[in-house]
Amino acid sequence: MTKVISVRFKPSGKAYYFAPGSLEIRKGDYVVVETARGSECGEVVEGPRDIPDSSVVGQLKSVLRMADSMDLRQMKQNRADEEKAFRICEDRIARHGLDMKLVEVEYNLDRSKILFYFTADGRVDFRELVKDLAGVFHTRIELRQIGVRDESKMLGGIGICGQPFCCSRFLKDFQPVSIKMAKEQGLSLNPAKISGCCGRLMCCLSYEQKAYEYLNSITPQVGSVVSTPDGLGVVMEANPVGGTLKVRSEVESLPPRYYKRSECTYVRGGKRAPRTPDPED
């Protein structure tokens, strides 16, 4: 087991593991740590705890020190200067005529490096832009191209559900999402209805996917022949979530009617042969 703390550098950012060492650290404290971007000041979102060694990827870095008032003041000043740097960089991008969209700017704690995040449809030759920015800020410049989902996560916004973006609230890692999920959940395949503001398929399609996969596997599909209390019939409609089937009986005098899934037994046909339903269905 390894003792770690979780540190986050932005309200909607991912939390990273660090070794607390001999420091007495609690949730809500601010600490200074060394990252790939240089020294950073972050908030402790989870206090010291033991996790399996297999959960630690790579070499675990230690906390450098507890953040003091000067570190917090510097962090606040950096946030203010990032807004100025953003405007300057946008102006320089326009001057160089580059086809790129600036998304966010970040200083590291000691201001030894400044990162500019941008989106673009393809590769961008920004070498002259880097030289121009270095002459303005007199520090190390790094430009990093990101995807449209990362852009939404950074900027935030309101989704079509009326709630703030999941990625900017609680999603730390993007999960693969496919059009197959929308099909299995019986959703409209209209891109405007299943795509987020980023233009990609909505992340929330993956939330209930496992439940739909199971329910679809135990529910006879449309066109299946099933045995009902009234005899054999063909499934006209299937509601996996509600657990009901609309069946047209082979007896012509009987009108189509709804049955509970547990009342029907799959016989043949349809897209797949379902598993035996649970007794609780």
C-alpha cells in the first residue's frame, strides 16, 4: 500500500496523487508540488490515505511544502495576468494570420513557463508566434493543441439538459462514446439531439449503457416470436426499461396486447436470442 493525497489545480480539473511525506496535510489545504509543467500550487481534495501500489502510475512525486500566503498571493496574481496574456496572444495570432482558436492561458507558480491552449482543424506552424510571445513575456512559451471536448471542459457552459457541462463539473476523464449507444438506448439518431455543445456525442450516453445492454439482452426484440399466456405471438413493440412487450397473437381474433416481460418466453426470430429473464423482472 502507498500513502497518497489527491491534489487538484483547477475547480473542474483532474485530481493527481502525490506523496504527503511527513507533512500533516488535511483536505482543503493548499500545497506546492512539482509537476511536468513546473512548480504548481493546488488544493488538497482528499487527505492522506492508503491505496494499492497498482493504482500508482509512474513515479509518485512528493509534496514540496505547504503553501503559504505568498504562494496564494502569487497564484491569485497569476490568474489575473493570465487574462492579460490571453488578450495579447489573441492579438498576435491575428497578426500572424494563424488559423487557430486560443482557449486558455496558464502560468505555472514561479512564472518560469506560460502555456497557451488552442484548438485548430489541423497542424499549425506557430514557430514565429512563439518567438513573438517570448519577446513579450520573457519566459518559456509552450503552445499546446487540444480537442474540442477539452475546450468545453475548460470553458464550461450549459448543456441541452439545462445543467452545467458534466465535463466541467465532475468528469475527470473522457469515456469512449459511440453511435451504437444511442441505438441501443432507443434514442433519436439526429446529430443535433445526441451531440453536446462541443459537437461530439454527449458523454452522458455512457452513463446507463451497461444497464441498457443488460435489459436489451433479456428482452425479446421486435419481430421475435414469443410464447404468451394467450399462445404464440410476434413482438410488435419492446420496452426494455419498462419491461413490457406489445405482442400480436397468432390467433386472428385476439387484438394485440401488452405483456410483462416475465410473462413471455422467447421462441425464435428477432435480432438476438435473449438470456433468461431474472425472476424479479
